[in-house]
Amino acid sequence: MTSPLSEAEGAFLLCGFMMTLAAHRQRDPVGAFRWFERARAACGPPGLFAQEYDVRQRRLRGNLPQAFVHAQLLQAAVRLSGDPAS
């Protein structure tokens, strides 16, 4: 027997950084930094991100390392830094 999807899925880490960018675009710096720090805190001991984070078991799940999450982290960090070229 399989468990319902809501019990089997973790937090998709890419979405946390996308929410950072969305809050930044809406001129909500506090919200943007909160989303950024929340997503950034979900990395493993070597500083790498996986595809998902299991919030109940507090561990990384899925593909590791996940290049798309790392790319989104870098994009969000540049935007939050205030770099005019971003």
C-alpha cells in the first residue's frame, strides 16, 4: 500500500528561491530575505542542495546535488545583493 502524495512529498527547494525572487520583485525585501534564508538553511553538511527537503525527518531527499537549486540560489543572492546589473 502506498501513502498519499501529501505524506510522501518533501519541500521542493527550488520553489523557496523562486519565492525569494517573487518577493523581491514585489518590493518586499523582508519577505525576500526570509524566503532566502529559509531555503538556504536546507542545505546539507557540505553546503550542497538536493531536490527536496523532508521537513518531518529534517533531511535532504531526491537528486544530490541539484544543479537547478544551486543556480536559483546564486540568482537570488545576486538580486538580494542589490547589484544593479541583476
